[in-house]
Amino acid sequence: MSEAISANQLALAIRVPANRITGILRGERAVSAETAVRLGRYLGTGAEFWMNLQGAGELWHARRRLRVV
């Protein structure tokens, strides 16, 4: 079982401002390539995972706006 981590703890661990992480979590900010690299390195997922997740989210929102299924 994995341990929970706060947004602030994650920000400190990957050396980014805490408001960057909270903005991403709130959907107010996109995951940048740099943040994807940092997240991938820290969480062991690879940057591609985070970039693909960001892209999928953007497509989902675009389809909703355009009412395309």
C-alpha cells in the first residue's frame, strides 16, 4: 500500500512551487513538459504518462465544448 502525500510535500520533493501542484490538482493549470519530467522521475512513471494524461484531458474538454463524442 502506498502512503499519502500532500501537494506541498510533492512540490518540495520535485522542487517546484506548491501553487504549481495545487493548480494542476484543481484543473486550473496544465502539466508542463518540465513538470511531467519531474513527476515521472519522482513517481517512477515516466514523463510520457503525464503528457499523455494532459493531452487526454484537453481532448476530453474540447469534445465536451464542441459536443463531439
